[in-house]
Amino acid sequence: MSYARWSNSCWYAFYNVNGCLSLWYSMDKTFDIPVEDVQEILDRDAPERVAAIMEIYACAESEAEEAIKYMEMFLEDYDPKDTEEYNREVKELMDKLNEGMKDES
């Protein structure tokens, strides 16, 4: 799920398949933030939240405030089962691939 795209924002923010928030500001600031870290930032007082984002991304205050909105949206959507399901599917695919490689030997 995408929360923002560079075409209409300075952020590209989306819920990635690893259960992290991908919060990208520029090509050299593309961070995938685990849910625990998102929660830790949002647990801070408002000025501390903004300061943390500004420090991580070297962005303007208004941009940090926008990023916090995407973090809040991500937490609303977050479901730990998504990561578990993804990992299970990857394991199943890898097992099938490995079996196929054994059959060819």
C-alpha cells in the first residue's frame, strides 16, 4: 500500500512486503523502518518526533510533519500476519525451487 509518491510529495512512502514502512526522501535516503522503530518515534512528544525525522532525513520541518502522517497511517494498517504470510510464501517457493533442482541432478 502506498501512502505517498514522489509525483505529489517529497516522500515516497509505502508498506513493504517485509512489514516495514518504506519511507524514502531521496535516492540516498531510502530507509525501510521496522514497525517497532516507527512506534518508538510516534511515542515521542510532537516536537521530538519532528526533530527525529529532520535529523534522520535532513528535511524541513513541514516535510517531517508530512512524514509523521505516513507513519501514523502505516501503524493503522500494520498487521504482523502480513510479514508471517510473506515469509511463509517465500519459504514455500524456495522449497519448491530446491526440490526442482534436486530432481534435475
